[in-house]
Amino acid sequence: MKKVEAIIRPSKLHDVQEELKNRDIPCLTVVPVKGSGLQKSYSEQYRGASQTLILQQRVMIICIISDENLEKCIEAIKMSAGTGTVGDGKIFVYDVQDAIRISTSVRGAEAIR
Ligand SMILES: Nc1ncnc2c1ncn2[C@@H]1O[C@H](COP(=O)(O)OP(=O)(O)OP(=O)(O)O)[C@@H](O)[C@H]1O
Ligand SMILES: [Mg+2]
């Protein structure tokens, strides 16, 4: 199992959720986050004075999926979250040790089917 963590623009959340659902990846968790990427998000400089670090509003989508669904999940997020400009976000992938469906006590890959 894999955990896919995607940090995207809030305006793209609806499209990403729809695209994942269309590809049979309906389960997800969404968390509002703030962050900064490679552009470091400095506010405008004022007379060369010290710059203030600012944070961008973003949304984090978390999907726990089977190994075989990984590329499908990444593709769905890339095509629905992208605008082709900087600030589109990032996708991180982790290994997942286990999953437990509380209602049935089923464990492992069966629990996320
Ligand atoms: N290496 C990182 N570690 C943790 N969070 C990150 C990292 N890179 C990006 N993020 C998160 O993703 C958000 C969006 O980042 P962003 O899309 O601007 O990435 P970037 O690395 O600057 O790439 P780009 O040049 O495409 O903008 C950031 O606000 C931050 O929350
Ligand atoms: Mg950036």
C-alpha cells in the first residue's frame, strides 16, 4: 500500500476529487494547509528593507491506495491540479505498513478495497 500526499491549489480541489473518483479512487482525506515552495514566498520588498516570509494557502489531499493504483492516482492528480505554472503543488509518496477497517476488523490491502 502507498500513501499519496498531494499539496495543491484550493481552487483545484473539486476537479482533483472528481478525477480520482472517475478512476475508482473514491477514498481521500483533505486538510487545509499553509506552506512555501521553491519560490520561498517572500512578500514584496519595501525600499530594500528586510523581507517578510509569507505562507501560501494550499490543500493537502491524502489517499491510501494499493501499489497497483499508484501511477493512476498520480496521473489523476497531475492532470486535474496542474495549470502549467509554478505553484501548482507537489506530490509525495510513502510506503504504508498497514490499514484497519474499524467496522469489520479487516486488515491490510483488503481494508482499502
Ligand atoms: N519540499 C517540500 N516540503 C514540504 N512541502 C513542500 C515542499 N515543496 C512544496 N511544498 C508544499 O507545496 C506547496 C506548493 O508548492 P509549489 O507548487 O510552489 O512547489 P515548488 O517546489 O515551489 O514548485 P514550483 O516551482 O512548481 O512552484 C507549498 O506551499 C508547500 O506547502
Ligand atoms: Mg513554487
